[in-house]
Amino acid sequence: MPTRQHVEILPPHPLRAGYDRTLERGSIADQFQQRLEPAHFNPAYLTALTERVEAVLRRDPADEVMRWRLAFLLLQNNADAAAVERAGDLLTGNAAPEARRLADLVTAIRSRAGQPRTGRRVTRVNWSINNRCPMSCQGCYNPFAAEQISLDQAKRILDKLAAHGTTDLILAGGDPLLWPPIFDVIDHATAHGINTALDTTGYTLDAAKLARLGPLSTLRLPLDAVTPDVQRAFRRSADPNLLQALLDSLALCDREGFHRVRVHTVASAKNLHQLQDIAAEAVSHPCVVQWVVFQWWGRRASPATTRALSVDTEAVRNAVEAIRHDHPGRNVILAESADRELLNWMIQSSGQVVTFGSGPQEEFVLGNLLTDQVEDILTHPILDLDAMARGVPVTPGPR
């Protein structure tokens, strides 16, 4: 059996390389750095850790690092308006180096306090529906959860979204093609009239699976390099033939006449010099109707990875503008990291709903669609409803 038919992992988050191994195991500092791991990023873990931090602050209210940690935890754990205000108070005058960014975020949240929170619609939803992947990309920021819902639970969530008025749905992971019920989920969503896209690594795509993906509005496939070493180093695959596997997926869509493919490229310091050649490869495929370049985003990455991969925004802009000039009329989109602030309304594989900012470790639990209504989650003060409306539609425009 080819390697790419069975590689399946729950990627570690954050990467162990970024941990401070000098911290005492089980200490508040250690538990705080572990809070984004799949088994920990949930209300139970965050609540227990909050109680520990609160106890320390009762003994030493001036501890600025603890005040920053508590502010972060309050914002991340189903924050209401009172929690936002308390977080702001904890950060006021806080000289801890990490506090400035968080204080700016609270200021932005407060500025949206007058936004109407009822009668609004979340029309575009991202769903990290499967928590397994054949790769472990450098700096992957997907909010993996340890739990995996069932098909029946997924259908109940889809029913809620449809009743609410959601029109665009992106199914992602991990890799949703590694989850056998995904085809039934797509059928159920499209039967509701929801425009549905699928983000996949393309690693296990074959003709039989592609035939089941006919109802999709778009199929999203990655391409981050034109040389095997760069592609494999970024996606961190065990397969030395990874690049060819991804190119084979594009060729398969060409042969089968599936002309609704969107290519995703993550631009980093390691592949910026290849963007022109990646573009040429992408647009050479008749199946490709849209190419999206994502500026690499080190939200969960270790400091070393951030130093190695961070890329200047202006450099990416210039490269994309040159590509647009060379390929006039092609649908080329640049997604800068700053423009993705609180953009996504992300359902995890557990049913939990999160959104995330553009700073390190900025993930915020909003609720859970297994127990909450969409309309109730939309009242969350952290949500930026205007930013959410700026998301790229699931169905691409003209070529």
C-alpha cells in the first residue's frame, strides 16, 4: 500500500520545541504554556487554571505576569462583557512585556461594544471537522481538539447552521478526507443549500473520492513549492515524494474535469523566492479557478520557527503584485496575517466554536454547537462581525 494511504496523526500543538523545558512540570507557568494542546483547550481546563491563578493573585495582587495570564484566560474561556472589562483592568499599567498586545486587543473589543449582537447572521463558517492529518506543517495554527464528533452530531450542527441562515461552509481539518463520513456531511450540507468547500491536503485524493466531491463549490489543494525539499520541509511529511503527490492531485482534477479547485500557498521566508514559479504551476492547471497566497502566520509556532519562517508583509505584497501583472485576469488573492484578525468563526472537531486573533496563542472559546445555539454564540463580545463578513466567499468569482 502506498505510504500516502495510511499516514494519519493528531498533530501536536503547540510544538514541543517551543516549550520552556526549565519550567516545573505541573506549575502554573507550565500549565499555561500547555493550554492550547488538543486535550486542554476547553472550558474545564481553562477554568481550573484560572482558579489557580486567582489564588496566587489573592496573595500577591501586584504580580504582573500573573495578572497578564489571568487576563488571557478570562478572554479565552467563553468571556462575557464583565470578563472583558476585568481583563482590561488587569492589563492597565501592566509592564509585563506580553501585556501590551493583549491590552490593544481588549481596546479593540471594547470599541465594538456598541455592535448589535442580535439579529445578525454568521454567513461564512469554517469547520475543522476532522482532527487527524497526514502532515504536521511548520507553525500550523489549526485549533485541533482531542474529541471527534460523530456523523449524527455533525448533521445536527449542520441543521442548526442551515436554520440560522449560514450560506458558506468550509470543511477543513486536519484533513477531512481522512474521515470516512465526510462525504455524507457534504451531501447533508449541500442538500440544505449551503455552498460547501473542502480544504484537504490532497494527499489521499483519488478518482473515487473526487467523484464523491461533485457537490462542492470548491476543492482547496495546497502547493507551497516547486522543489521537493522545500515542500516537504514546510509540510513535514515522511513521504519524500510529497510534492509529486500534490501535483498528481491537481492533475487528477484536470483529467476528471473538476474545474473548481482553489490552490493554497503559504508564503514564508523559505519559499518567497519560488512564488513566481508556484504561480506558473498553479495557473497551468485547467482545474484551478483561484489561487490564494497566505502570509505565514506564527500564532502557535516556537520562537525559533517564527524567526525562520516569518516574512515581511511588503515583500509578499510585491511578489503577488508581480504575479498578477504576469497573469492578468487570473483570480489571485493575498491573505495578509493582519487581515485575518478575528476573521474566522471556527468549529472544532469537538463541536466547540473558537475564533482567533493574529497574535501568539490568541484563541478564544466562544461556545459549543452541540449544546449552544448559533444566535447565542454570536452575542460573544470578542467577535468582530464586520471582520467575519470580509471572508473570501466559498464560491470563487470569474477566472
